[in-house]
Amino acid sequence: ELIAKQIDEEGVMLHEVTRENGKMGIWYSHFALQPTFIAAEILYENKVDIYSLEHGKKLCSAFAKAAKWTRSPKDFPYLK
């Protein structure tokens, strides 16, 4: 339910990227994604593959977006 509400179709966690006028947006995105990915990995190790489901694909999209901004913070569009 949270994945559906917190990650948009572009893989952006809109509630996280705008925190502190975007200054901490990348950090908050990673902070929100980490426990979700840990849970997904535990499920995957127990033969439950959520990555192939709609919400799992959204989760991967959010990770890819956050990783891109981490590699190239100048591309982070939410910093005011």
C-alpha cells in the first residue's frame, strides 16, 4: 500500500525528495527505500519474488532514480 502511495510512475518518492527544500531529498529517499528493500530481499530469499510484481517494479524504479541522483547530484531537480 505504501509503495503505491509514495512512489509515483516515474520512480520519484515525492514526499521524500522535497524535504528541507530538497536539501535532504536524496538522503530521505534512500532512508525510506532501505527497509523496504531489506524486506523485499528477505522475501526473495524465501522464494517470494515481489520484484516481478507491479509494486516491486515501482520499488526498483525508485531505487534506480535515487541511485542516479546519488551518482550525479547536479541532476537532482528538487533542490531549491
